[in-house]
Amino acid sequence: FHALQILQTTHLRRVKLILIDLPYNKGNGDFIFDGKVVDKDDPEKSSKWISFLEKRLPLLKELLTEDGCIMM
């Protein structure tokens, strides 16, 4: 999150493509959300991932060029 905030000063409207790789599809099966490891078998892992992205997506959008896109 903090890195995205810093990129606002250096890369605003300069990025053509942002690729987001979902952490729970990587094979190791877990990611850290809100300071806790989310296990691959957690039934709420998708909603936790969406919550994780909620404050980051607006920052990502600001980095995009007019014809840029975000892919997952």
C-alpha cells in the first residue's frame, strides 16, 4: 500500500498494464491479510482478498494511462 502511495508521485498516469496475480492461486495456498496468514482452505479467502484490494485499486487506477488496464 505504501509503495503504491509513493508511485503516485513518480508514475501517475504512466502505466499501461497492471497484472495482479491472486496469491491463493500460486500453489503455496496462503497470503497475509490484516497481519494474519490466510490459509488456502479458509472459506472467506476470496472476500479477504477483495477487502485487501479495496483501498489499493483506486491507487492503481490513478497510475494507469487513459487506455491502460488492470488484469487479474
